Amino acid sequence: MKPATFTYHCPSNLEAAVQLLDVIGSEGKIIAGGQSFIPILNMRMSEPGCLIDIHQIKELKGIRVEDGVLKIGALTTQRELEQHDVIKTNIPLLSEATQFIGHVQTRNRGTVGGSVAHADPSAELPLCFLALDAEIVIHSIDGSRKTSINDFFVTYLTTELMPEEILTEIHVSLSQFNGYAFEEFSRRHGDFALAAAACLLSVGETGKIENARLVLGGVEAVPLLAEEAMRFLKGKSLSDETLERAVELAVIDADPDTDLHASKEYRLHLAKVLTRKALLKAYNRGLQKEG
């Protein structure tokens, strides 16, 4: 199939882009790398009257650190995120997780902001940024605003972004976590994950977990922050008993759908297996850094 007819604009700066959105309103749709949206257009699952291509807006690109905050431009490619030395050194969870996204060709075009704004509940970057408690920067003709990623995802493929707004940047405080891990399962390399888990742990010198962030993907309409498991883990060493209890608590609020790829029961089973693996890997990494 081919997409429905639309008008096309390619602004060269952010001001021009938000002015277009202000005029066009809900008929407009932002496109960046296009790795997720082009197939949706071709299948006519979305039929916008106007496409606003923002790939030429240089101010939305790049990775930098300012005052202890990592700032990632929305048009930074997934490949740049994967390979950037600042990311590898300060937030290796992002480098590790990004390697699971499609193939190299996909990551060369796909953008960080596009992945977050697309809001697929099993996608790698939304899980990681929720684990990192990121802050989303949003622009419109009225200026900029910030929102916590905890409030950003509304439901499947839906965020709190309004039609006249653009996601411009993602902010992450430089990690105090010394343990990290990302695990996912897909039928083939590059396929969408049936389930996934992103984990960050702060492990003290005594082996006790001082802080934890755990997010599951593919088990809800939005990435699932496993708050019960996170509270349970604080102050504990990761014994076999503690691990198994944390795994059970992690999926206590999960309610995955059954679809043509997997049953509800199978997704829950995968979520438990991946959570166990992620917790163990993150904990062992944290211990090694402390040692």
C-alpha cells in the first residue's frame, strides 16, 4: 500500500516548525527518522493531512553534559547514542540497550526522540529513559516546558504531547547507579521484543542495594515501572530468596495482552525470566565496581 495524500514541509529551524504546527494543528504530523512512522503511513494506519519533516533542524541534534545533566537532542540517532563515549562512560545502560534496536541500518536513521514519542511499550529507549527517571523537554509556539517521563506515556502509542508540540530534548541526571542491565526476548534479532527488562541498581560496599529502578516492557500498554519490586529491594542483598520475591513483585501489576505473537501467560513468563536475568547482571556489575 501507499500513504494517503498529504502536504509536505521541511523547516530548517525549530521556530519555523512550531509555527507550522500552530497553524496546521491536529492535521499535522512530525516525522524525524521515519523508521516507525513510514510503515504506519504506508499501511494507512495514520492519514495526516500534512507531514512536517524536522530532520534538518540542527539545534535538535547532539549529546552534551551541562551541570551534571546529560542532554540528548531529539534528532540524535540511535547509532550515535550507542557509540557516543559520554554515553558509554556515564550511562552504559543506554549503549547496551540500543544494540537491540533493529539493525545497524535502522539505528542509523532512527532517532532517540522519535522512539520516545512513538511510545511503543516494548521499545528499548522508552524503557531505559523511564528507568533513568528522565525529563522530557517539549516546545510549542508558547515556549518550552518540561515533564517527567513518569507522566509522559499515556497508553499504547500515545503520549501527553499535544498536536502543536515537539519533543526537543531528553535530560538525564548523570547516573549514581553502579549496576545496570538490559534484557529482551524477540523471535529474531531485530524483531520487536515480546518482553523486555531494564534495570539500574546502586550496590553499596556491603553488598546491599541502596537504590533500584526496574522497568518492564511488553506487559502493559505503557512501559511498566515495577515500584513494588523497587521498594522491596532497597536495603537488601540479592540472595536467591530476595531475587525470587523481587521477580514476583515486578509483575504484580502486569497485564499483557494475548496476540498473534504470544499469549498473556507466555509474556508473563518471559517477563519473569528477563527480570531475573537483569537483576542478577545489574547486581553483579554493581558488586564488581564496588570491589
